[in-house]
Amino acid sequence: MSAPLETLRRVFGYPSFREPQAEIIDHMMGGGDALVLMPTGGGKSLCYQIPALLREGVGVVVSPLIALMQDQVDALLQAGVRAAFLNSSQDFATASETERRLRMDELDLIYVAPERLLTERFLGLMDHLLSKNRVALFAIDEAHCVSQWGHDFRPEYIQLSVLHQRYPSVPRIALTATADQLTRQEIITRLGLDAARIFISSFDRPNIRYTVVERDNPRRQLLDFLETQRGAAAAWPAGGSAAPAGIVYCLSRKKVDETAAWLNDQGIPALAYHAGLDAEVRQRHQQRFLREDGIIMVATIAFGMGIDKPDVRFVVHLDLPKSLEAYYQETGRAGRDGEPAEAWMTYGLNDVVIHRSRIDESAAGDEQKRVERNKLDALLAWCETAACRRALLLKYFSEEAGACGNCDTCLNPPELWNGTIAAQKAMSAALRTGQRFGAGHLIDILRGKATEKVQQFGHGNLPTFGAGADIDDAGWRSVFRQLLAAGLLHADAQAFGALRLTDAARPVLKGERELSLRKQAQRVGRRKSGRSQESALAGRRSAAGAPLAPGDALLFETLRAWRADLAREQGVPAYVILHDKSLCELAARRPASHSELLGVPGIGQAKAERYGEALLRLMA
């Protein structure tokens, strides 16, 4: 048995590697540099943790978030690995003790914030360790943070090129779950990884179902969605075992606060998270989300990177994200355990106008604005597609795939219609009003509504007044949204979002090109969906895919309660002790000895020794 495989089984309790983990680890063991693109939940951490354990010296992991460091170190300590972190959350005495352990070769892995790594104090410590050949590797996690045009840019990441310049003999591995072609090249260039081997895993997350709904009444739509996740809203417990955890993303801090308060008013436990909150409040809310069941985190994009909670069952976007990269990164926080999860988004005409205006009004240079517009266009095309959403998402990351059968467009294919005449009417209304008005006013004209504003400007006398009375308001909003997404109309930020025709509109306006549009989705009434506790338990599955028998499901709940008590005692998230999948396997297999415990995925030697006696008692 190879040393990496033996370490995987003994320390982490897994029987085999996933592709391409073994190949990456062998490459790192040989001292090579690597760029690893692997989806969230794909096992990126093992690609540097196992080489760090097997190579001489300490593995230095650069991580951008305090919470991520804490979780990963807690998980490693549970597995018997000598790990620690250095960041601004520690007092001087704690940090000094960690530095002492580092100097004395008492650590296998050290997690460090980029700001801390770049200090002369820490670099001096690295110089000392390297003089004794005691640095195993450098791992740069969340490497997409180096991209100035990305969604999670961290200025200090650019300075990490110092690792290549100062320590050229130490192998480096940069890892990310999200990077299009432009971002990949930027990572390579900025981090000096030109000679690195690139490993790209499939970006597909087949367990996540992608759904986009046209925004109507977003709070009602959100509540309907949450009811499908956990039964009637009134049945949400404060933390019952069947209550799913989820994340709801909003564009503004105000909307985050208001949505979290409203959810709590509905009896749904929700917490707010954004950069405007006090740091202590953010930390407390994040810890509750990680350590309690059934919590919904309502947040801006300030929350989420590196969140390792495996049982997040859904990610909701109440507003359009910045790009497909950002969307993929944010939705990737759902279903890390491989179980079914939902990525659900509301999307409306105003989203298009707001995002285009933000780009136009930004202080960015022309080239950066061009890149951001292209990324937004790709996202809008994805929102409006009638084809498989997963296939289009994967294509954005240069991966080909067929229809998935697990997105809204596959499950309920949208109807297309010849929207050429409707588009001509819409664009004519914009032209005849001097291209000075937004969609709301143009829709009033098309629908023949003699509003005060229509009368004020004399627009009731236009040939287009009432020309679109056969299409309702929602239908016209869909038309305008699709024209904006297709680049036929442009929202002028300098003119308060006035819609103006682009050059691409001319062939459609002249009848030289036909235009197919998606039909407006039919509104449906509120859905009622409830799951009994029994059916929720029966939904648990063993690794073989078979549902747990009722008796095994009850044992699973007993194990879950035991784990929750331990987590509270130790002050760590429950999944750090054992994942739900390991508990399912324990309930299904009911091991009766220490050696049989070691056959359960996720239980290595340290966990078997630490928890074996208690587990065997529970299953006796």
C-alpha cells in the first residue's frame, strides 16, 4: 500500500482517493507546483494535507478567513493531526505559543492569514525553518482571491508571489473551486505558477438542483420555497433534526436585515450577516450557523467563502449575483455532503438595470468594465436560457455536458414564442419617447394606460400607445428583461436607467432577424409541502444508496444527539466530530468492534480511539 493511501485510511478514515487526488498528491510529493481546480466538497484539502504529513517539515496553508482556519484546524485535531493557526483573533500569548511550537517542529500544518504571512516576523520564521529544511510545502487556498476582476478579490493575495521569489525550492499548490479561463491565467501569472501542473476536475455538482423564478412577490416566493424545504412554515422548529440549514443572499445590507427580521417573524430561525455589523456579532452569528441545526443565514457576499458546513441544504439568491463565477461559488456552499440540495434564485428586470448601472458608474478602467460587462452578459444569458442550466453553467467553465434532468429548464422546459413583433413594439416605444424612459413607463404606453406621467409627456398620442394591450405587465417585463439580457437594449446609468437601443437591435427592428423569447411562466398558488419526521428520517441513506430502515434511522438520530452533546462540550461544529454520512454508515452497519469501526468512512485511528467505546455502547 502506498504511503499516501495508508495515511488517508489511518488518519482520515477513507478507503480510497477520488480522482484526481492521488495524482495531485504524488506530484506534490515529488516537489512539483500545482494549480488545482476542484468543486466545493471535492476534497481539495486532502491534496495538501497528506503531502504535508508525509514530507519533511510543516505545511504552511494560506487561508483568507478566520472561521475557515478554525474549522479546518478543529477537524485536523479530531483526526490526530498536529495543526494550529495564526491570525488576528489570537492574543499575543497564544500567537507566541503557536510560533514556539512551529520553531520546535511540533506542528504538521500551520494555517495563516495572508496578512500575517507577509509580515517580516513570519517570513523570518519561515527563513529559520527553511534553513533546517523544515518547510514541506505552501498551499494557497481560495486562490481565485488573487484575481482583480474576480468576485472575491483580496489585495494581499497579489503579494503572495513572494513565496516563489523567496522560497523557490518549496513546492506550492494553489487551490480554488471557481475560476474561468481569465481567472486561471491571472492566478498563474500573479503567483508565478508558470511551471505548475494544472489539475482540473469536473465542475459539476450533480446533487444541486438549479432553479430561477421570475420575481413576483419575493417574500411570498421565498416562504413558498422554504415550505417545500421543511413543510409548512408554522412547523419550523427552533432546531429540530429535520430543519434544514440554508443561506439567503441579498444585494444590500438593509435588505439582509429586513429579510432576517421578517423570517424570524414567520417563526423561521434566521441570522443576519454583512460587513456593516460589529465584528463580534458577525462572529457570533457565524458560529451559531455552523454549530446549530436549522439556522438560515441571510447575508451579503461578505459571508460564505470557506464555509465548511456539509449539510447546507439550500442557497437562495433574492438578488442577481455579479457573475456566473460568483453564482457558482455561492451556490457551491450547498450540499457539500453530496446529498440533494437546492440553488434557487429570484430574478427580475430591475436586476439587469442595477448591475449594468453599477458597472457603468464604477471608477474602474475601460478594460475592467468590458470584462465585467461580459461576465454579466454570460450570467444574464444563463438566467434566460431555455436549455439545460447545468450544461450552460459547465460550458462557461469550458466543460461540455448534456442535459442534466435536475434543473428547472430540464424538469419543466419553458415554451418559446416568436417575439419579434413584441420586441419591435418595445423598441419602437423606446425610440418614440426619445430613449429617455425606463421599462415601467414604456410598459404603461404599450398597455395603453393613461397614467399621469403618460399624459404629462403626451405619450398617449403615440402610435405605440395601446399597441401591446394583448400582453400583461408581467409579460412585458419578461420581454424587456430578455431584450436587455440579449444586449438589444441598454440601461443608461447616466439617465436614471433609461432604455436605449444598441446596434444589435437594428436587424430585429427592421425585421431582418427573428427573435425567439421565453414565454412568461404561469403564476401558481402557494404550494403546501410537508414532511413528517418519519419520512425525513427515512430519507437518510447509507453509502450504498439504500434508504435507512426505520430502526436504523432512529439509531441515526440517537447518534446525532450524542454528537451534538459532544460538540457543545468541545465548542466545535458537530460535523467536525463526524459527518452525517459517517453516522448513517454507523447506523446501517452497526459495527461491533474497534476494527469494524475503522471500516466506517470518516473514522480514522484517532477518532476510533477517542470515541470508539462510546459508539460501540450506543450500537450494542
